[in-house]
Amino acid sequence: AVAVVDRGVDGDDRGSLGQAEAFDDRCVEALAVVAGIVLVNLFWASCAILGVGIVFAAFPWLAFAVKVAGAAYLLWFGGRLIFKASRGKHEQAVQAAN
């Protein structure tokens, strides 16, 4: 990570450093999403190659469980992203007020 320290008008050096750290957090989150998508694609490709579709056809509840687990993961991850984004805006508003 690269941190740039910029002294503000009043000598406060937190501005750019905090932004660099926030950017780093967003990069980690984005890479986690990409990793999750890659893993899911690998899972489905493996299922196709290994003939797991036959297993899913024999046990439809298993296919449904995999879909529900994927949806739950996306909801959880999206909720975390929204929470972190709103928390960051709140912290920025508090810093601006001070």
C-alpha cells in the first residue's frame, strides 16, 4: 500500500493518509469479491466436468442448497460493503464537522 501524507492548512496530516487507507480497504474488498466469483466459477466448471449435474438431477435439494448458499453469500457480502461505505461517510462527516 502506498500512503501519501499531505499537510492540510492547519497542519493536520490525516487527510490523504486516511484516504489511502480507505482505498486500500476497498481494494481488499474488491479482490475478495473477485476471488469469490472465481471460486464459484471453478466449482461450477468442476461440476460440469465431473458430471455432478447427474448428482444434482438425482438430488434437486442439493442444487437448491448450493443456490441458496450462493445467494446468502452475495447478500452477506453486499451488506458488508454497504455498511462499510455508510460508516466511512459517517466518519468523514464527523471529521469535517471538527
